[in-house]
Amino acid sequence: MRSLNRLLFLISILILVVSSTAFGAGFSIFEQGAKAVAMGGAFAATADDPSAIFYNVAGIAQQRRAELLVGGTGITFSNSFKGDPNDPWTSGTSGNYRRHTFVPPNAYFILPVGSNVTVGLGTFSNFGLRTNWQEPWVGRFVARDTNVKTVSVEPAIAFQTSDGRIAVGVGAEYRRSHIVLNRNNPAINPFTGRVVDVANAFLNSDWNNAWGYNVGLLFKPTGTLRIGAAYRSHIKVNYTGTATFTQISACANPSACTPQEQQFNAIVKAGLPPNQSLTTSIDFPDSLTLGVATSAIGKWDIEADVNRMGWSRFKNLDVYFSQTPANDLHKAENWKSAWSYRVGGNRPVTDHWDVRLGALYDKNPEPTDVVGPLLPDADRIGASFGVGYHKGPFVVDVTEFLLHFKTRSTEGISSDNFNGTYKTDANLISLNFGYKF
């Protein structure tokens, strides 16, 4: 009992650390365990390490030793923008992301109870977004820096039949989230006739929270065939926060403004909204995953999954200001639910080493007219390779994952009147350490 108390204390510390440092890149982050990532995310019917809490909670029932698994995924994005030659605003312009490496972390602990039940506790960051553009940036009036952070904590329990052929599991997901929207506001200077930056709008939410759930099923009809199904509910987070509006002076040298610059600054100041509170919300999508795995092909354990993300819930991005409702932001998004297809394999090569391969095709949910610097999404193709080491109680999993986004054009129909073409690539390195008790 004393040993168990120490383990639970350690898990609590890990969750606090993850909660304070979690940040993500990309709106949905499916990379929550290095072994699963190495198999292209096709893990719902395998689910044989503690990251099953995320991928298919029923899988923890088949794990009959207490285990602690901690790690994360380092994500580096490169994104470029080229203006549409037919767009008078963007023609001849270009832009790039600021280089960042994001590390969404994860930590899991599972504990068998008796011969049929396993309980677990996990923490992960399965949604996030960071689009931070280098200055000078022609799209700064649409978005300069957008940041969505999430961290989830999930207690879980799973049960398997005595013959191990059927397992079911359920978890309750507590999600905390925080958002930042940063952009400049333009105006036409009546003295020069030029469009200029007159203010910066910085919208910063508190850390708000909401609850959801997930359920899973694992069925083994034969000794070489496994079928898995997992569902994670949508979670709507309502945010409160603050809006800060900072004037940008028309004077290149604030101590030497011309009379016209002084007059223009006064006009801008008179129309600038006051700093105030705000409210907004994000309805994060639900997800359904179905997977089939077989160990009947040589020494390989191969799985294929299909996943549906219910992005159709993301209809609008609405921001409400408490004092100046005329400045409320209402942006139609109208995303569509999207499917991804994943395949992966694991092959033992020695008593202590495994190799893994994976691939995926992920259909994007974003309509062409809302593609923009806030989130320039596109269909994705990915390939992964990983190795796993296990000896005694120790487990180490390492994965390299290359993700290519198809070139995405606004096709001249941008709802922001900001047309061009986006190119994105990402490199992901996942690492997990495990210890079995």
C-alpha cells in the first residue's frame, strides 16, 4: 500500500507538470504515444500499452501489470504563404511561420485490480493550434498569432472477460483550455490615402474547463484477429477572458509627430474600443475509431484503422465583447466532418527490440473559403518509423514521423479577402519511457 501511494503521488506530480507546460500545434493532435505514432496511429485494436487510455480505453484491461508511461512528441512545422497574383492585396507578397518546436506531453498509469479489471489515469494534449507569422506579415490584419492550448486528465476503468476475448472500458475526460487571438487593425489614413496599422487587438482567455467521456470495445474472435472500436465525445469549452486594444502611432518618431500625424492619432484614439472582458467558445469534435489487427502474417502484427472526427460542430468563431458589442467578431467556419485512414505494423526482431512502420492519409475538414492565416489546413499524408526496446521492467519507444500537407489554395474565394497558396510540412519525434511494476 505504501508503494502504491508513492506511485499515485508521482502520477499527481506528473499531471501538474504536464498541465503547466502543455501546448500544441495543429487543431487535433493524434500523437499521444510513441508506439502508436510509429504504427501511423493505427492502434485501436492493438492498444497494448498504457496509451490505450487515449486510443482505446478497453485495451488497458488486457494489461496485467502496473505500468507508468511518460513522454511526448516534439513537433516542428514549416509553413509558407504566397500571395495570389490576381489579388490586389496579396499579389507579390509572401510569408512564413516563426520556427517553433512544440512538445505536447503525455503521461499514463495503469493498475490491474483482481484478474479482470484495470484502472488507469492519463493526461494528454489532444487539441492545439499555433499559427505565429513572421513580421513583416501582410496577413497581420487577419491573424498574427493564434494559440489554442488544451490539457486533459482522464481517469479510466476497463473490464475483460475471463477468457480475454472481450474487453470494455470507459473514461471521463476533464479538459482545460486556453486561447489567444492576436492581430492588427487597419485604417485608411485620410492625409496619405494609405492603409496603415492603427491598433493591435490582443484577446486572451482564462484557463476554462469542461467534461467529456470516452468508451472502448476490444474483441478477439480468434488467436490472431483483433477488432477495436473507440468513441470520444465532443467537449464544448466556454471561455472568459480579456481584450486589450493598443494604439499604434502614425508617427515614425513619437517625439516628432507632424500636425497631420497628431490629428490622425487623435482620430484613432477616439474610436479605439476600451479594454474589456470577452466571451467565446469552441466545440471540440467527437471522434470514432474502428480498427482491425492481425498477427497471422509472418512475424508482423499489422493493423488498419479508420477514424472520423466530427468537425461539423465547428460552425462559427464568435467573440463577444462586454462593452462594445459593435466590435463582436462573427466568423463563419462551417467545417465538415472528416475521415482519416491509418495502417501500421510492429515486428519483433530480437527478444528486446521491435521495429515499427506506419502510414496515414488524413482528410482536412476546412472549406476552401475559410482557409487563411488563422489556420491554413490541408489534406495530409504521413509516414512513420519507430523502434521499441523492452527489457525487464523497462520500456523505451522512439518514433520519427514525417507529415506532408498538400498545397492549399484559397482559389480566389477567401472570406477574409486574403487570397493565396499555403504550403506546410511537419516533422514529429515521439519518445516514451515506461516502467512496469
